[in-house]
Amino acid sequence: MQIVKRNIELRVDDSLMRVYVASPKPEGKYPGIVFYSDIYQLGDAIIRLVNYLAGFGYVVAAPEIFHRIEPVGSVIEPNDIGRMRGNDDARRTLISEYDADTRAVIDFLKQDASVIADKIGTLGFCIGGHLAFRAAFEREIEACVSCYPTGIPSGKLGKGVADTIHRLEDIKGEMLLIFGTQDPHISEHDRHTIINALENAKVHHHFFAYEAEHTFMRDDGYRYDAVAATSAWEQIISFLERKFKR
């Protein structure tokens, strides 16, 4: 399916938040997806993922997660210096600010004429996987895809300690988690902690673990694994279609 692309601006706490929106070209109404990048924000690799998902029939809205710190349109380079900068931006952002951004993007999607207002989901990678996980606390989120989410058991997300692992009872939708077994940022212990917590909270969930490294779905890095990424996307698309296109 062909797509159209645009940038919109939302004001959150008097900060201008750029949101990149990709949506199907054919006229109609489609499910909406709140899409979270990794710490490098909306560079080419992430934009390709947004566009890819939109082509399956979704209105995908991706905010700049560090808009309170970085100038509008900033892309952080995925190298050693960029990693320091992105991690510092993350540490300087309040948990409540991330949550406010989530609320703003959900409200935008609900009001957009091309979105089916009662079919909203979320998807994210790395820190964005954690943000997508937290977005599932919102009542509108029916489906959450969390790809190699960092910091959930430890509460490491921003300034302060995130209470994510302690709020799973707030999740009303269904979860899909994607992990890499060779990921040093999400240990086997942490993976089991997350899955066990979901089971104990009786949250409907699925997970897939690939013999791959962190950020293995990002096609511009040395850790990219085309086979694992393709399989993960197959699971993601199947999951979202089952949830939203029945």
C-alpha cells in the first residue's frame, strides 16, 4: 500500500513536539499507532520502519522523544558520541513528561479524520520499547508491541525511577514482546522478570526471542540481522492485523 508523509506539531508542556506521521494513501479510516524511536530519534532507519508499518494500513505517529531538550528536527547520530548524547537526553527527561507526550499523541490520533478512534496501538524500540510498554497503561491502547525494551525491571527510563514493572494491572490490551538473546542490555534474567510479571498480572501477552543482538531490527548498524528482523516483522504484522482488522 502506498503512503503519504507529513510532519505535525503538538504542544506539550509548552514545548513544541514534532510528530512524523505516515499513513495509507487510499482514502479511508485506519487504526492508529503511537510509534516510539530509540534514543537517536527520527533518523532515516527509524523513518523507514515508520513508513514500512504504515504501508500495511496504519496511521503511524512518531514523536521526537527528546523535544524538550533537542531542537526540532534533531537526529542523533548512532555512534559513540550520539549514544552519550541520547542517553543524557533520556536521563534529563522526567517520567511524567514521557507520559504526557504519550497522552498528546493518543489524543491527536483519536481526533484525526483518517483514524478509527477506538483502534489505537503502540510500538517502540529500545527506550521506545519501554515507552510503548508504558503507553499500554492508557485506556485506549488495545495492542502494544515492545521491541527489546530497556530498563523495565530496573525502572531506568528518565529522570527518576519508572514504576513500569509495578503497574502491569493497568494494562487492558494485549502485548507482544520481541527480544534478542544476545542483547547485553536486556539480560535473560530481565526477560524472565518481565514475562513473569505479565503472567502474574494476567496480562494477555506473547513474546519471541531471536538469536540476535540489541537493535537487530535497525538496518543501518552492524547488529542488524535481516533474517531475525524479517521474522519479527511477520509476527508484528500478524499480531496487529489480528487485533485491529478482524
